[in-house]
Amino acid sequence: MDGAAAEVAGALGELRARYLSAQLAGNRREALRLVIEEGVARGVTALQVQLHVIQEAQREIGRLWQENQIGIAEEHMATAISHMALAHLYDHAPRAAANGKHIIVSCVEGELHDFPARLLADALDLAGFEVRYLGASVPTSSLVELLCRQPPDLLALSVTMSFNVPALRAAVQQVRARVPSPCPIVGGGSACGWIEGLAQELALAGTADNALDAVRLAQRLLGVAR
């Protein structure tokens, strides 16, 4: 890592720590000020703020919750702040030229942790994809109906909690059984990384651990230049 890159990484790390503190304090205005005034207004790209500040802070929130250092109410508060920050960040971010490729991003049925999918949808949109983001806990039957009516070039399914993996299996099975000429399917979310061999088992076109890797995967699968 050269000096300039190290300086950017250090600045992002400091910004992430301050943003996380604002989240845990429930200070929405400060969190928003940090990502806009201390982030994009000072030359940090929207994607860098998304990935290295908001995404990483959310991962730390998840760790704190799993280790019982914060409660569900605090986790929900922090996540709500990040949803707000993403919305404002989206308004300040330049979008790449449209590439003509359509992607549907959806949480599987029962999956209520929609933040990773929301982050991915925004990142894909800013990269030039036409994105339809369906949100949390989309019934498989409704997803299939939409795919039949409006087939995309790629389907991205998000699953965070391991107990929702059966819903991922069901969704993949139903899409392939009921959608004429189904598109490639990719998986994302923490559970995809926890279960070894899941991508191979479901013959997914790929999985990604973060939004940047997911964007690169979509670009590769759909033949879009970076």
C-alpha cells in the first residue's frame, strides 16, 4: 500500500470509528454529518463511504449484538441510522453510465435483515445497473411471479441468518422450476459464507461477501466493463 492509499485507509478508519460512536449514541444528525461533510464533501467517494464506513460499522454492530454487548433495540437503532445515511449518500453520489443490464435484489422469505441487500442495490445502481430492490422477506411465490413478468439479467438473493438458508434453497428451486429461461442467481449475506459448499450445492453463479465484490461479480457475469 503506497503512502496515498495508506492515508485514505487511515482517514476512512477514523471516520468509521466516529460514525460507529454516533450510531451507538443514537445520534442521527452526527452520523449523517460525518458521512456527508467529513466524507464525500472532502473527496471520499460515495462507494468508499458505503463500503469502508457504513458497511464495516454495521458488521461491528452485528458483532456487538452477537456477543451480547448491545441489545436488539440498540442494534435496530444503529441499523436505522445506517439506512438513513445510505439514502442521503445516494443523493450525493454520481452514477456510472447505464450499462443496459437489469438486476433484481431481494431478501429471501423470512429474512428481515435487509441492510446488506439495500447496500448492494445502491452499489449496483451507482455502477450503472438498472436495479429493482424488493426489500426484506419477499415471499417466494411473489418473487417467482415478478420474475415471470419482468425477467432480469441477474437475480441476487440475500440471506443473513443461517436459519433462513432453507428459504434460499426453496427460492432457487422454485425460480428454476417455474420461471421460463431463468437468469443466473447469485447469493449474498453472512449465511452464504457460514455454510461451506452452499454455492456449489445450489449451483449458484457465485456468492459475494461484500457489496464491492458483488458488483464485480455482476459485472463479470454480465460482461460489463468495470
